[in-house]
Amino acid sequence: MRLFIKRIALIICFFIGLIALLIIGTSLLERKYTNFKLPKDVKHIVIGHSHSECAYNDSLIPNFKNLSQSGDSYLYSYIKTKEFIKQNPSIETVFVEFTNNQIVKDINQWIWSDKYLAYKYPLYASFTDFNDNLLLLKHNPLAYTNALALSLNTKSTRVFKKNSAYLNQLGGYLYLERNKTDSILNSQNSIKDNVLVEKIELSETNLSYLDALIKFCKENDKRVILIRSPLHKKYNEYHNEAIYKKLLTMRYANIEYIDFSKFPLNNSEFGDLQHLNHKGAKVFSEWFATTLEDGLLDKNNKQDYIKKIIKQLRNQQIIVHE
């Protein structure tokens, strides 16, 4: 009986070792051969979740690449930023989406929930480090194990097929066609927001990866600018604005920040209360491109400059509607 148990244990150890070898081997191959190259004229990139993904139409902004993707926590933004910076010395500025829904504890679900592990981890598995994997294993061992198996399958496929299209899965501008803003506003008229600010908890995990992203950029002489993309004035996450502003003035006091959230757009130019549709993205991206060309990044007080322009745009909008 003991001999039988020993043999079974050896067989199990053999298969575990074989799987571990496959995971490590495919990761090493993918790290070695994956090409994160961007066009040589790209000087600025934007990293973030769906807010920036839908807002910045990079076909309208010279020397600019949108690398944002829906559902990206700062864990994946950090990994992505590192790899693109390593292979693209032309990058000068990293714009990082920083908005109200990225600071709260609920965002942890984007890091280790079943849904996001299965969706995100296989894309980035080869580029995660030991601590990243330990974090995911600790918080959701079953989903992490499943994601690990999925990643082995997807990595093997990419390696053996030399799938260069893989990079297209890591982010880019999203041409959003929907326009649900009016219907959402109508339904919200009868709903009261009862969230208490004192009950809001921060996601230290997500913010720690933002800290790591900023540190990496600085160590590699890349300029980091936190941004908040345009939002509808009825955006339902504004209830934590006081906490959001406190983070900016304390934790990120030494980091440049530009707030575009009040950029004037019509309801028809929003996909919903937090995403621009393609109409809004066109208006905003063309304006953003103009401000870059006019020397936005060289201004001493960028936020005052932006506020002044936005005020002018609002006044123009009022005159037009009159």
C-alpha cells in the first residue's frame, strides 16, 4: 500500500513539475519574443480603463497612442506600461487615467474576481512577477488556478503561432456608438444616491500599483501626468470627490494632474454618464490635439489654462444654444 501511495505521489509530482515547466517555459519564450514596438513617432501614451479608452481617438491626435482598455486595474496598467516603455524609447509622456471609481475598494474586484482573472490574467501572465501571482493566489486561489490553466493554453497558442496580433488585445481607442445618456438620466430622476462618504473605503492594492507605475516611469525618465477624462455632470461616482481630491493633494501632490472632467459636451456625445461615444471622442480628441500643439505640456499651471479654455467653450456653447 505504501509503495502504491509513493508511486501515485511521484506521478502527481511529475505532472505538477511538467505543468510548472510548461508555464515557466512559455512565459520565458513570450517575454523574449513578444514585440511591444509602437510607431517611432509616438511620444505620448495614455494608460487607463474604459474612460480613457473611449475618450482619446488617437487617429486624431499626432504622436499619441491610446493603450487603455476596459476593466484595466492599475495592476495591468503597470505591467503594460513597463513593457511598452522598455521597447519604445521615443515615449516621453505617460498620461494615466485617474478618476473616482479607481480609488474605492470595489475596484479590487477588477484585480482578483473570477471574471477579471479569467479575462485579464491570460493576457498578462508572462509579464507578472512573483508578488503579483502571490497576491492573486492569496485573494482568489480557485479563480487564479483556473486563470493559470487558461494562460498556459493561450500562451502556448501565441508562442507556437507567433501571434503578432496579440498586442491588439492589450488596448486601444474604442469607437463607442451607443447613446444611453438621456434614458439613464430619466431613470435616475427617481433614484437617490444614499452612499455615505464616511463609509467609503480606499483600494490600497490598486493605488499601490499606481504608485509602482509612477515610480517606474520616473526611474526611466518618463513624464507622468494623471488625468481625468470628460465625465457627465451627473456621473454617479462624484460622491467621493472630497476623498479623491484629498488623494491628489496629499498622496500625489508631486505628480502633475490635469482634470478634463468638466469638458463641455452634449448628452448626445456621451455613451452614458462616464464614457464618451465616438461623437464626443471626436470633439474632445481634436480639442486635446490642439491644446498639445499649443504647448499645454509646457504651461506652468496647466489646470488653470485648461479651466480658462473650458470656460470659454462653455460660454460659446451657451451663445450657440441661445
